[in-house]
Amino acid sequence: MADARPAPGSEMLVVKDLHKVYAGAGGGTEAIRNLTFDVKAGELVCIVGPSGAGKTTLLRSIAGLLPPTSGTVKLEGEVVNGPPKGMAVVFQEYARSLFPWLTVRGNIELPLKEKGMAKAERDKLVDEAIEAVGLADSPHKFPWQLSGGMQQRVAIARAVAYEPHLLLMDEPFAAVDAQTRADLEDLVRNLWHKYGVTLLFVTHDIEESIYLAQRVLVLSGRPTVIMEDVPITLPDERDQITTRSDPEFARLRTHIHELVQAAKRGIRPDEPARA
């Protein structure tokens, strides 16, 4: 069994003064500058920003896949120096993350085998995850027999079955069509409610961030800092038509769009706006 998740609202992720410089022959490239924020247990937080703002660099630093130049990332009070056991990641390139020679069930089960989990517990978690993502009719199919949206459901099911305390998602729906994307957005919110996992979701889509999140962190251009931490003041119960028609949704979309456009123009949060 997985360790009990921290109580909702308690400390989960703390990013403090994170700074990342990529070394190069012509000198270093500063990607992230003194970035600080936290995510409480049970929250669903989205990150948006202009292209090249360092969203993926930030997520890989949080996941322990990329060491920071300075600053710290802490998960449940422990400094992250490598991939932590309480975290799972779903990447945009879902097809490359699935093993084509394994079935849907085999792909979902593999990390649990690597955990050393007993077969009975593995079977229970895999069955629950397959049912939760709507793949009950496809457990014995191979990834190449599935649509892109169904492949991404397999990747999500694999992450959920792992029982992470923190789930990171890096633009996971960027490569699917609009209708599939809407279905997957609803799936993510349903899984978040069902499992109580803490979720940090990176996207380039402003409307997606508002639809999904409780908070949206808007990043500046490089070197990256946080432009604004925007609370999403929408009802918790959401659907694609009612929520997106809400005047508050339109206000938030305009506000975040203006922040992203300002970031593209090189405006920093500690500088006055300019035309």
C-alpha cells in the first residue's frame, strides 16, 4: 500500500529561489531566476507562460530530472535531488512513454512491478486505474492499436495506479484534437476529485488552465519569474459548456492573456507596464 497522502492544505511542494543556468561555450543562459512558489496538498495548480518561458525546465527541475543551479525544491519537506518516489509525471509525448510490446495492462502494471508490489495489490490498482480512465474494454490491446487520446489515457492510468502524492503533467494534451482534449480535461478533474492527488499541470493553453485549476501561475519570459499567482474564482463543479460561458471565465481569460502578452513583450512583474 502507498503511504498515506498528507492532509489537504498541508505542505506538499515548496520551490524556493529556484535558479537555473545552462552552461554554454559563449557563456551561460539563464533560464529560471529566483522562482518561488508552493503547492498545498490536494491542490490543482496550472502553469502557463509564453513559449520559451522555461515551463518544461521548471517541471523537470521539480521532478528531479534536472539539477538547479541554486535554490531548492522540497516535496513533503524533503529536498528533491533526484526523481522522488512520491511523484509521477505524464509527458506530452505519450506515445514515446508507452512500451509498444506491452498491452495496456502491462504498461500500467510495469512501474508497480518495479516497486516490488505484490501481485494481488498490483492487480487491484491496475483494475481500478483502467476503469477510472475508461479503458475497461481495452486492457489487452497494444498502444499501436489505440487512438492518441486512448494512449494518453493509458499514460494517465499508469501514473494514477502508482499512487503518487504529487502528479506532474507537462502539456499532456497538446497533440490531440479539440474534442479529445476536452474529454481528457474532464477526465483529469474527475481523477483529481476521486483520488485526492496533488496536481501540477503545465499548459500553453490559457483556457485549459482556467478550466482545470484552482490557481494559475503565470510565468514571465526568460529568465523566468512568476508574473502573478492568479486564483481561479469559479465553482468547483465544472463542465465544458457552462463553465466556459461564465462571465468570470471570460474575465480570467482576458486577465491571464494580458499577463502572457506582457511577458512576451519582456515586461517583468516588478516593472511598470509599457505600451
